[in-house]
Amino acid sequence: MKQFKVLHFVIWIWVIILCGVVAQCQRPESVNIAAVFTFDSVIGRAAKVAMEMAVSDVNGDPRVLNGTKLNLITKDASCSVFLGSIGAFQALEKGVAAIIGPQSSAIAHMISQIADAVKVPLISYGATDSTLSSLQFPFFLRTTHSDLEQMTAMADLIDFNGWKEVIAVFLDDDYGRNGISALGNELERRRLRIAYKLRLSILFDVDEINNLLNQSKVFGPRVYVVHVNPDPRLRIFTVAHKLQMIANDYVWLVTDWLFATLDSFSPVNQTTLSVLQGVVGLRQHIPDSRKKRSFVSRWEKMQKEGVVNTSLNSYGFYAYDTIWAVAFSIDKFMEVHNNITFSFDNHFMLPRTEETVIQLDMLKVFDGGSDLVNILLESNFTGLSGQIQFSSDRNIISGGYEVININQMAITRVGYWYNNSGFSVMPPKILTNKEHRRFFQNQKLDNITWPGGKTERPRGWVIADNARPLRIVVPKRASFVEFVTELQDSHQVQGYCIDVFTKALEFIPYDVPYVFKPVGNGIANPNYDALVEMVAENVYDAIVGDIAIVTNRTKIVDFSQPFASSSLVIVAPINNAKSNTWVFLKPFTADMWGATAASFMAIAVVIWILEHRVNSDFRGPPKRQIVTIFMFSLSTLFKTNQEKTVSSLAKMVMIVWLFLLMVITSSYTASLSSILTVEQLSSPITGIDSLIASNWPIGYQVGSFAYSYLTENLYIPSSRLVSLGSPEEYAIALQKGPSHGGVAAIIDELPYVNLFLSKQTDFGIIGQPFTRASWGFAFPRESPFALDMSTAILKLSESGELQKIYEKWFCKMGCPEERTSNSEPNQLHLVSFWGLYLLFGAVSLAAIVVFLLQIIYQYVRFKQSQKDVASSSSNSPSSSCYQIVINIFNFIDKKEEAIKKTFTQGDNHHNPN
């Protein structure tokens, strides 16, 4: 009996242990999850219904959770970080395996800290702030698109339309600031920028919007990007419409908040859409599917039955899919761990005092929280919103965006955007996070109707209007006023640069009101670096004038396309004939060289004609004769010709030729010696290196960038530099020279030098330009007007108008370059030797005439003798014209000695005795 009691006790103990083990191995009857969000909001109203429907569908599907019921605990955050945090703590006290929401990024930042502490996954369907994906929040997952993805699409939309600057309107909270920061980064990658930021307080009102938008009217950009929370009253656009800012030249771009708002209206109020005419925005792309259509039908049925009082938006789809993602993951978790357990953490223990109110020691840590996060990240199923799959940064892989345009109170989809392919009129088909190269020329959107009703793409900015014209500073020059200055009497601004600017404006396809602001006293040239700084500091809107494009200036302003070259050159008292490889050609002008070459050809032909019948040296095969005559003419230059002239006529021609040749060679030698000697003696400066090596003073123009270049780049001491203010001072300083208080040379920009040399003959340019520079018009950094002005200057140059303006100002007496380059006082011109060439030509012509008369006389005698021989032999052959010509040439080609012998034989035939 005693043994039976012991056995019974042992069996009872084993039963208790076995029941405990079985209890541990069995799945729980229910699993709690929490949802913290703002109930009464555009996103919250749709999300609440969608999550309740999802929980009902999960619990009604026996394939999920295997009989375990999913309980959803909802807490209202009421758009408050404080209340949202309290709701999260209240939910955690009930032991939740996951927290869903919130839709507010600011609240999500706080709850993410709490979720990280208790190791409970936080899955948000509406918090889009991209910074939530940082490593700081390892338990945060997102089932909607990140703002980084959305701002990439927005930056592409801005770049696609060619806009360079935008104005951002945003809420000054985590959601707004971080979203616009992401946009700024994406724009910067495309060399674009946010020009102005209009910050709105969290509880902004109409007056605040009105003040901000009114202030922005004076800004140049007209492209607004609005990134705020969903606003059913559309206060921003209502105020903009009243301020007449939903009109031509304006562009309004919105993030997905607007269409989440509009999709929630049932039906859309037509009056509401009227203030949105021409607005373009982004909406998350949710591909069409049978599952989606079925869910929409259920929702519409519930609306008709009065169960649901809001329309479905994209966040409703994401909220529904979030519940399913959590349910699938919990199911897989329990397949491995069988149960969900929590434990206390000693880190939450606080010393117990009478003042202790917050009992953090009551919070439990989810033992399998990290494992559940990993299972969630492996999710891969098709939901209402498309494929549910997470990327490495714990964001759902984006399905792209739809580009929406509101036109004539209708919401129209004009295309799609996908990160891999950019813009297209076809929806993206494949979800992948692999990057590809995209080119805008391959992208396309349907026609967009912009504010004001136009389909033509707005320029996106205005440079000025009649109320605030463009303020253009012009230098009031005291010297070289042909380029730009202000007339003292009429105060009219004129000059070459002014004409280029005003003519270029004709090639810009819009009106640009402007007013010139001359700067300078008219006595000395203003400091151009100071003028550039005024533009950089927005004191003025542009500089029009002879502004050199140099490195230090390009760092603070943008320049237009150059319209004139302004390289630095050296001017010194030197003859204009420059030493170079071809200096031996300088003594003669081109026509003189041509006449000389022609005379050598002429003497060769004339001597051959006169000597061919009497001189054996000029006979033989044609090739030998050609070589002989040209070698003969060239050898006369050195008086070494081997062939001797026999004919009296040839000797007479040679006497005149040798006299001509003597005069030409002696004149050439004298001219070449003069060029080389004068050049050598006029200036020892050969270029910038020799000028730097010397200790002579150097002149420069007041206000020019030459001073800073010489001191900062070439390290020439400032004590050697002498400032000069006018062309007259240039001439005086150069004439005095370094030994008499003047300068050895002047370094200035090429346009000024050309103008100076056009009126001076005693000075010239030494060497080559030693720095390349150009003139352009200066504008503030990132000014879109600079690009349009550059395009206009290119058109001005291509059309030839730029050259015409230059000729108008500088070519009244011949262009400076032409007058400078053609001035060769030591050159010998043809007119100086015209008499000698005329004498040579007359003598040669006379000799040829006499020679031809001799030939004719001999040919007549020759034919007469042939007739006599033919009559005696009673044979008179007839000849054709062709044969007669051949006979004449054969006669001329015969040696004169043979002809004379024929005449002698004929005389003997007539006189046999």
C-alpha cells in the first residue's frame, strides 16, 4: 500500500511536468499586435478600416497562424509625439509582438526609440522620412515608399523639364525638413538647387501662408515644390489662387500628400479642383490586379452600406498589406519558436520612491524580437499594393510613382516614373533595385497642362518684371570709351559692349526689363573686381561691359559665353615687322614676289625663243630644253650660267635683265638688313620671360585684371608696375622709356592694345599672348539668365551680327588688326620697280617682234626656193592647211645654219656657172 502511494505520487509529478512541457509547445490562442496612429486624419481614417479588414481576413484564413487569433490593439496618437509615445507604452504593457504605424514621421522617430529598447518590430505604412532607415533604428521597417525615393523622382521631374532652381514649401518638422534635405541632395547631384525655402509651422494658418507666398513673388524662380502633410482644406493652393499665382509662368509640383488627400474625397469636390489647375504631382504606383479590384469592390460596398465614411487611398493598401506581412512573419516565427515570450529587463528598473510615477520596470522585452525582424525582412508575397519585398535598408522595394496632372477639374495620369528607367508612358513591369543608366532623350510623358491652361512648358523663372527691372551695372570708363561708358551730358550708356548686350536681347524669346547703373567717376576706370563682387553679393543683377573672365571671378559669379578675346599681350616701342622663320620674305610684298617670279619665267621663255635656232645649248629633247631654260634663268641670279647667248637680240635682252636683277637684289639685301637691324635695336624684349628677367618698370591699365595676374601669378613685384589711365599715357610712358621715367613695356588686354596701335605707328606687340582670356557678361551664381544670354551670344556670332557690331565701332578707318598687320614700312612694293619691269618687258617684246620678222622673211625665201625646184622638176604637190602649219613649225624648229645652207644650194641651182 505504501509503495502504491509512492508510485501514485511519482506519476502525478510526471503528469504535471508533461502538462507544462505541452503547454510550452502549444501555440498561443491569440497574439497581440498594436497600431499607433492618428485616427482622425486623411491617412488614419483609411488605414484604420483597412487594418481592421486585414485582421478579419487573417483570422478567417485557416492557412495563416494555424488557429491562433490575431488581436489588433489601436491607440490614437492625435498628431502628437507625446500622445503617440504614451499610446505605444500602453500597448507594450499588453505584450505586443509588433507595432504598426504611425503615419507621422515625427512620432515614428520617438516610437522607434521605444521599440528598439523593448526589441519589438515597428512597421510603418505612412512614415516616409528617409532618416528612419538609418542604422539608428534597427527595428524599424517601412511598407510604403521612402521620401528618398520620392525626392529622387521629384528631382528627375525638375531636371526632365529643364528647370535649374526651385522654391520649396514644407513643414518645419522631421518629415518636412528631411524630405526637402533629400530633395536638395538629389538636385545637387544634377547640378540644380533649391533657391529658397519657405518653412511652415506645424499648425500653420492662412495668414502665414499668405505672407510666405507674397514674399516669394519677388524671387526669380517660379517652380514651387510643396511637401506638407495631407490637408483636406488645400489651404496653400487656395491662398496661391487668390494671389494669382496659379497662372502663367508658375509651376506647382507636389509630393504624394495631395493625391492621398484627393483620393480620400468622395466624390471629389469640383470647386476644390479649380484651385489646383495645372498642378503636377506624384502618387505611389499600385499596379492593377484581381486582388486589388476585389478589395476596392468590398470597400465601395461598405461605403454604400454606411460602414465606411471615407474613400480609399494608397495608404489604405499599404496598411492592409502591413497586417498580412506581420501575420505571415508571426506564423513563420511560431513554426520555429512555438510561442511568443517576453521577459523583464533589469535596465528598466528604477529606484522605488514615493515620487516614482512611471513604472518602466513593468515593461517586458520581446525575447524573439530580432528573429521576427529578420523574418519580416525575408517577406516575399503579392499584396494589394504589389510585391511585398524589403530592400537592404528595410524599405519596401518601390513600385515607382505615377505622374499626375490636374487639368480642367480632372485628375489625369500623364506617365510613370521608375528608378531604373525614369519617365515613361508605360507602367513599370519589373521590380528590382538594380540601377541602370538613364537618359532623358529616351524618356517621355504625355502632354501636361500647366497653370494658366498652356501646354507649352513654362520657363520656370522670371529674371525681372516692370516693377523690379534687372539692375545692370556698367563700368563708367575714363579711357578706351569705345568699349563702354556713360556720356557726361546725356547720361546715356553706350559702347561696343552695350551694343552686343542689347542685340543679344533680341535673340532671347522673352522680354527682360532692365536699367543700367553706371559705376565710376569718369576720371579713372573703376575696379572691375569690386564690380564683380557687387554682383556676387546681389547688389546688382548683372555686369555688362569689358569684363575679363578670369579664375578668381568665376568662383563667385557665372559668366556668359565670351563675345571677345582679351588675352594679355606686351606692347613696346618696336617696329611692326616681327622676327620669325619667314623673315626673309618680309622685304617684298606679295605682289612684288609675284612679279619677280613672273619675270624669271619670262626671261627663260624669251631667251629660249631667241637662242633655240642659233645655239646648240638650247636644243635637244624637250625635257632637256625645259630644264635648260629654267636653270639658265635662275643661274642669272648668281651669274653662274654655263650657257652663253649667241643671238644679238638675246644679248640685248640679257643686258636689260641683268640690270633689273642687280637693282632688285641690292634693294632686297638693303631692306632685309634694315628690317633685322631696326628690329634688333628697337627693343631687347622678346617676350614675357625676358621682361620678367629685367628690372625695368612695366605699365598696366588701371582697373584691369593685369595687375593681379602679374603680381599673383607671375610674381612680379608691385614696385615695378606703373598704373596708366589712358592711351595718351601709354604713348608718353613708352616714348620716355625706363631710363627717363617711363616704362619698358605695357601689358594689357588685346582689344585695348589693338585700339591703341590703330592710332600709333611707333609701337607694336612683342611675342605671343601669354594668357588666354575672354570678355563676357557676369551674373550671380546659378543664374538661369546666364545660359539664355550665352545662347543668344552664340546666335549673334553665327548670324554675323557680332562682327558687324565690332566693325561699327572699330573699323571706320579700317580694322585695327588689319592696319597693324599691313603696316610694313621697310617692305618693297611693286610700284617702286614698275619702271624697270616695264623697260624689261618692252625690250623683250621688241626682241621677239624682230625675231618673228626674221623668221617670216626666211620662211618666204624658203618657200620661194622650193617652188623654183618644183617648177624645174615639173612636180608641184599640193598641200593642205594642216600641212602648211606643220611645215611652218618645222621650219622654225630648224637650225638657222641649215636654213642658210638651203638658201646657198638654191642660189647655186639658179646659177650653175
